[in-house]
Amino acid sequence: MTSSIDTQRCEILRLNANELNFSAVLDALIAWDSVSNTAVETVVREIIDKIRSHGDSALLEYTNRLDRRTCVGIDELCVAPDEMSKALSSIDEKTREALLKAAARIEDYHRHQIQQSWQYREADGTLLGQQITPIERVGIYVPGGKANYPSSVLMNAIPARVAGVDEIIMVVPAPDGELNPVVLAAAAIAGVDKVITVGGSQAIAALAYGTESVPKVDKIVGPGNIYVATAKRFVFGSVGLDMVAGPSEILVICDGNTDPDWVAMDLFSQAEHDEEAQSILLSWDAEFLDAVHASMTRLLPEMERKDTIAKSLARRGALIQVADAQQAAEISNRIAPEHLELSVEDPEAWLPNIRNAGAIFMGRMTSEALGDYCAGPNHVLPTSATSRFSSPLGVYDFQKRSSIVYCSEQSASDLGKVASVLGRAESLTAHARAAEYRIKDES
């Protein structure tokens, strides 16, 4: 959209929700069609086919080429188990304590999500219920190209461990052979069983189909770039997925009484992730929107990732004036954001009107950044308006539900009569006869 971005001015779209063309402009702004494209799909299909056909040798070849490595054997891509514990001991105490505290909060929150098996027996002896079992082996993808994300290790691995997953395999790229020790330390804390330093679509393919050295997993979770997202979409069905995520998003609703600098920085916190990330502010106070824009312009030059922030805001950001709180809630539900900040006086009063959001951060003091690291709830959230029908990653994503049915002689006969009629109505005679065999002769 924008060919040249001026990081000194902080370009961002300004909209009024009551303008005639607002609906069309908003639709264009929030549309995200770049989960893949033909060129990416062609590359990813080739990589997946090579991994399926040639296993470890293809995985080694792609990793050496794409991550600028010179590994001779596949063993060089695997991290020795003691390296994780060494990393935990080697990092500075302040970082280690922060990881441990964040991990404890994440674990405590996710233990509340554990599902329990249940059953009940009817008067005629029929037993019905649901059995909960953990997934056996899970692969977690941790990005490692543009930055290091120990928080992603905690958020993906801890719910799996709480759910009772037997084995957690972590893949993370190590460009030029460099792997951040804090990422390894997080893996040690989270209970990861095996770390393999591979990334991209080749890592997804290896987890989905298995190689001589990478065990095939039952489910893959964790975010990644366009190649990772495309690969996840292609392997779905052979393996379970958490979601196919787009760029990070934040929507802030403010009544005009929060410090403009705070709101500006909250918008920056998502924009700095990626040039395609989205940061939107809704307010019915036009002067406050002006104040936030002024804060953004003043603060942007101070930011370490100012170029990324500036491009993100210019391409997909917006400051939107709404008529009132009701209209703000309506637009929020339409956007269905990954992160929603309710920077208002009484945020709890808003909850009945919020239907679509990955995570809701309530009050002026609750920055979204706390949720990214240590509040407790998961930071793997539905993006691109998929919070309309999906939920944050959690323990329930690592547990399976099996239905339990036991029929007594009497219930088999009673239910058999119903099944017989419905089976014949569907012209499924074998179904009907299987049920009829168990009907008691009451003559």
C-alpha cells in the first residue's frame, strides 16, 4: 500500500465509522488473504514431497541451504538433552527467575482447563459417558528467524504437559547454527523432551510425516511465517493442527481517559512484530485520537524496531472515531481481533457485548504485553477474524474425547427398535438388521 514510509511522521489511516464508505474501507483494511500465494505454495509442496521421499537427507539439505548451516549429519541438528539444563543454568539469574515465574503462572492457569472423564447410568442399565485421554506425541514449532521467542516455548509446551502428552518434540530454526540459550532454557522449564534445530516448511513436513530421526507426531502447534502456515495447511489431515495463524493484531477501545502514550505503546507492541501486523484504536473522543497520534509520532523514533512499526501502521493500522460505546462494541465484534484491550472505566460491563475476541484485556492498567509473557492465559490466539469460531490454545487442544456407550439387554432391545426404523428409512439395511438382532422377542 505504501511505497515510502516516513518514520518521523507515523503515517496511519484515520477513519470515521459514520462515513458512507466506512464499511468498505474497514473490510479492505482487515482483510487478510496472504496466508499463502501460488509461488509460496509451489515451493512448499516441493519441500514437503522431498521430505516425505528422502527423509533425513532432504531435511539436512534444506536446513543447510535455508539456514546457512554446514551440518554433515542429522545428529548435528538435534540438541542433546543436557544442553537444555545447561542453558537453564547458564542464563542470567534475572532472566531465569522471569521464565520460572511466567511458567508457574501459565501452568496454574492451564490446570484450570483440565477436562475430566464422566459417565452416567440410565434406569435400564445403559451407560453413557465421555473418556478424556491426552494426545500421545505433539510437535511444537517455535519461530527463530527474525527474533527469539522463549515465551512461545512456554505457551505451547506447558499446556501439552499439563494435559498429559507423552512426548513433546520442539522444532526451532537456528540460522547460522546459533540458538538462543534462553529458548533452550524455556524448553527445559516447560518439559520439552526433544529439541531439533530445523525450521520452515521442512520442519512441519518432518513432524507431520516423520523421518528416520524425527518422529511423526499426532498434532503440530505453534506460529510461524508464511511458509510454515502454508505447510501446516497442506499437512492437515495427516496430522492435527492448532490453527493457521496470520499476523498479530490488537484492537484498543478507549474512552479517552487513558494516557495517550500508554495507548500508543500498546499499538506499537503489536506493530513491532511484523510489517503485516495490525493495530487499530477505536474511540468516540476525536481529541483523544489526535493525542494518541501525536504520542505515536513523538515516540516512534525511540523504538528499536521503528521501521517495522511504521510500515505496519501505514499498511494496516487505523485510528477510528465511533459514535459511542455501543458502536465500538459492534465494530469490535465485526473485526473479531486476536487481542482486544478495553481501556475504559468499567471494562467488566462490556463483557456481555463482546462476542468475538481471542483474548480480552480489561482496564487501563492491563497492557496486552502482559498476556504475551506472564499473565497466565495462552498467547497463541485466533487471528484474521477467526475468533468468530475458534479459541485460544489450551489444555483442551491436547486432550481427546471418546464417547462411551454400553447397552444392557433391555436398552439394546428398546434402542434397537428406534435404530431399525431409522436405518431402514436411510436404506441402510445392515444397520437396521444389526440393531434388530438384539431386539428381545416379547411374544
